[in-house]
Amino acid sequence: MLDGDIEAQQPWIEEPQSLLEQLLSGLVAIERDYPQSVSHAPVATLPDPLAVMAVAKCSWCGIAVEANDGFRAYEPAGERRAVFCRLEHAVPWGLQGAHWDPGAEPSQLDGNYRCSVCDVELDDVRIDLIRHRGEHRIADHFCGVDHLTSWAKSGGRWR
Ligand SMILES: [Zn+2]
Ligand SMILES: [Zn+2]
């Protein structure tokens, strides 16, 4: 009885093996065509995610700064700008030589600016620092990087 059962099952044991053989021969056929298709495959180029999202990067630490957050510094005379994720990062940035990026100032008011530190009257040779907080834009102006960094060091408007 027992022997008969085993014999009856044997065809089922052998079947997977022949399936495997079919699979393997199929894989070999695929592999034969593979090198050709690879050599002619176009090189994929991915878009820069930062450019797509239009996010600025902190000029000091490189972290992404969203449009409604952080600080933007502009120097109208030199048509250059910098971005800070938070005010504290304007301090080492200024002390280490103030590396600007090219970029025009967003169009703004007529000029009756005074330095937020020394209260001197300012013309085009100045720095605007604009805080982005949600919809709000809060601007301060400085006679130079020195006063921007000293103002930032002492906590800005919230000293
Ligand atoms: Zn930063
Ligand atoms: Zn000043």
C-alpha cells in the first residue's frame, strides 16, 4: 500500500524539475539578448530636485530654505544675495568673508533706509535683510556686512 502511494506521487515530484529546466532555458535566451539592449540603452538623466522645487539653500550651512521661511540678504549695488536658514547663520557667514551669490534684489520700495545698527542714512550701497515668515516680509537695512553680522549676533529685532 505504502509503496504504491510513493510510486503514484513520483510524476508530481519530477514535474517541477522539468518546469525549472524550461525556465532556465528561457533565462539563457533572455540573457543572450541582454548585452545588446544594454549597450544601446539611453543614459537616464534625473532633474535636480532642488531646482525643480525652487528652494533656496542657506549660504552658510547649505540646508534647504523654503520660500516662506528664513532670511534673505541683498546687496543692491553688487546685485548679489545670500540666504540664511536662520539669523544665527548670518554671523559665521559674515565673519568668514561673506560669500554672496549673484542675484538681483526683488523690487522694493523707494529709498529712505537707515542702518538698523548705527542709524546712518543709506543709499544703494547697503544690505537689505528680509525675514520671510509665512506671508510676511520683514526688512532691515545695514550699512555693511559688519553691521549685519553684529545685529544678527545680538539677536536681530528680538534682542
Ligand atoms: Zn543655515
Ligand atoms: Zn551701520
